Amino acid sequence: MIATSERCLTFSDEELLARAPQDMAYFQCLYDRYEARLLRYIHRLVWVAGEEAADILQDAFLKIWTNLHAYHPALKPSSWIYRIVHNEAISWLRKRRAYGRDQQTTWEASPEAQAMSECQPEGADQQQAIAGILALLHPNHREVLVLRFLEEMSYAEISDVLRLPEGTVATRINRAKAAFAQAAAKSNLSFTW
């Protein structure tokens, strides 16, 4: 198959995953379909920009490719893909934190602040404030808020991505909203969910 954007649109995610092992063009369709969303997700989850985010995404898609045989049709393809990208991003974050444990920087000089400034459109003061508050939250809180409100996933999809029961997802979202509200109040930002 010659991968064209029109041709890719005719296949569902499930069909692309099923056909990808036989023809790399189907996998390219899947990559093209998810690339922008997943880069945005990586930016929001671990606050990286540019080449680092692209590297994380590339590593994740290599894992997706090598694990195509492990995909179970009972899962929603997007949840399965997000799970692999999520794991890769968290692994990258852990490695970076372990490497820089003894280093201290100001917020303005941090990679998170630099990534936020690169990821946010001009004149997006409220978006930058929200992103700044998200960056301050515990990763468990940040990830559920990003998935629920920025990636607009259902509780069931978040449950699949994080491999948590839906009740735990609901609890984490409520706690994360409270933590976000508390951090927003400290920053004099009024925000309601």
C-alpha cells in the first residue's frame, strides 16, 4: 500500500494495527494519525520540548512496533498507544531526575519552564499559568488532569492508560483538582473545573 493521507483515513485504528505487521505503510498511517496528539501529551506530561519530545515519541513508537503482536483487541487502540507513550515519558522523566538530583535551579532556568515557553502560543497567559501550576503538581495528579481535561479522555480510557481501576482514577482526579485549586490560589489564579 502507498500511504496517503486519504487512504489512511479509510482505515480504523484496529485495522491499521492488524495490517501493520505485514506492511509498514499501515504503521506509518498510525504514526501520522497520532504524532501531533502524542507530542502534545508528552509536552504536557513531562514538560519537554523540541527534539527531546520527538526522541521520546520515537522510542515509544519503536516499542509500539516491536509489541504489535501484544496488542489485545479488547483494548481501545488509542489507550494502548497512550499507555506505551506514557510509560516511555515517565521513564525518561525518572532518568532525568536521577541524573540531576544534586542540581538546583530556579523555575525560570528549569527545563520545564523553557519547554512551557516553547509549547505555549503567544498571548496565552492563562494557559501558561495553568501549565506552570500543572508542572508544580505531583506527577500522579498532573497525569490524570492532563489525560482527563487536556486530552479529553474518559475515566475508562484513563483507567486503561494508567492501568488503574476506574474508582482510583476518579479519586485521583478529585484529589488532583483539589491540589490544582490550592496551587492556583497560591498563585492568585482563579480557575474552576
